[in-house]
Amino acid sequence: IKAIYVKAADANTTNITVTRPASNGVPFLLTAGDGFVLKPGQEFLLTDFSAGAWAVAAGTADLINVANSAGAAGTYDIVVVGGLS
């Protein structure tokens, strides 16, 4: 993975939480459970165009959790950009 972009919908009434799951998480965050909160309309962009960047491996490092706080229905856009190292 070379870039990760997440945008919480403007119309959301609650926040969106993006975290690295306890197992099989993409290592763009340091440890399992690390994450960040996006308020309605907020955006997040993280890039790494170095060799290797964030390696993804099926079944071992391929998950990103996105959840809506407070259990309400919220939406988001996510773009994941990959490439050869």
C-alpha cells in the first residue's frame, strides 16, 4: 500500500473510527488497537512512497477496521492505493 485516504461523510451525525485490528491488521498504524477518529466531513490521507511501504499479505496483514461511534449509521469513502515496490 502506498496511500490510504478516508473521508467521513458530511451528513454523518456521529464520528467514524479507523483502527488497526488485533490480528491481521495492515501495519500503517504502530500496534493493534491504534487508530484515529474522523468527525463528519473530516478527511485523512497518509502516504508512503518508499520501497516496501506497507506490505499487505492475505490472512496476515490485510485488514483495516472502520466503525461508526455510537452505533448510528454513518458512511465514509476509502481509497487505498497500491503499487509495486
